[in-house]
Amino acid sequence: MENEIKPENEHPADERPEYNGQNLEEAISLAEHRLKLPREKFNYEIVTEKTRLFGLKCKEIVIRAWAKDEDADNSAERFLARFMPHFPLDLSYQVQKRPDIIFVVFDGPDKTILLRNDGALLLAIQHVLNKVSPIKVQVDCEFYRRRKEKKLKEYGQRVAQQVSDTGREEILDLMNPYERRIIHIVANEVPGVTSESIGDGFLKKVKVFRLPR
């Protein structure tokens, strides 16, 4: 097909190496050592943050890190420029870039369609952009992310507190990586409680459970 849009990122997220540490700084330092690159020369994303039990209870954070492709820094913008004229919705967008993340904010007459079914279409576009871009892409529309994050934090806190009180583990419904990350963070803020992702693929369940005493 002449107009086929091909991903420009040669390193899918699932194939990027992971690095762990007791905090973000330690994980990034390990990535610098293993990649033999200064941190400004590679991108990273937080995979999970959890409490582990290694004799003594301690925090662990896991990141994925990969070398920047200077020629591909504009991959997301080029993809949108080619994709949006063929997209059957009347939308506009703005791109804001930082060294480690790209923000894409959608607007326009059909913007509410992006937010239907709990933002399913908006998150699908974000997933595609992250496949073609070596830099993490975050999309938003009508402050969806802020409202979604608030609801997820409240939900995660309720579940974690319930697990702490009853000792019974809870397995949550399928979530995308963005949703799972929020649940992992808030669940591990409750003393004695941790969480882990279950399953394979883009959507996974999250198990929230109490640490052994």
C-alpha cells in the first residue's frame, strides 16, 4: 500500500531493557551505567513502583530505558500530520515537547467523541503514538487525564485500605499501562500493602494484596 504508515520506532516498549532501584535516581543511574550513556542521551519510562520483601521491606522502582534516536524525535508529529487528514473526526491538536515527554492536546467540534467509553479512543491514539515515537507521548482532551487520575487514585486508595483492613487480596479489572501505574503507586502508599500486574499484553489486571508479616 502506497500510503501505509509504518512505525518509525525500532524498539517496541516490550523489548526495551528494564532497570530497577530503590528510587528513581538509583534506577536511572543503573541505566546510565548499563547503556553507557548520560541520562540526557536516553529516554525512560516508569514501569512500576512497588514494595518488595527482601528480608526487610523496601521500595523498588522499575524503569525502561533506551537510547534516543535524534532523527526520530519528531516521529509523533510526522505521524499526526499524515494521519489526522484521514481521520473521520473534526479535530485539532497542539503539540508541546519536553526532553523526556511529548504532550498532544486535542480540541475541536468532535472532541467529546474521544472521551466516550472512558476515553477509549483517546487512549488508543496515545497507544499508537507511543508505538511510533521513541519519546513517551501523553495525550489529553478537556482535562481528561487530570479527572481520570483523580478517580483512579481514590479507587486505588479505597481498595488498598480494604486489603489492609481485611487481609483479602483484590484483583481489579483489566487496565492499560497508564491506569495500572497509578494503582501501583497509590496501593504501595498504604503500609503493608503491595500490588502486581497479572497477564500479558497491553491490558492487564492488577492484584492488590497484603505483604507477609
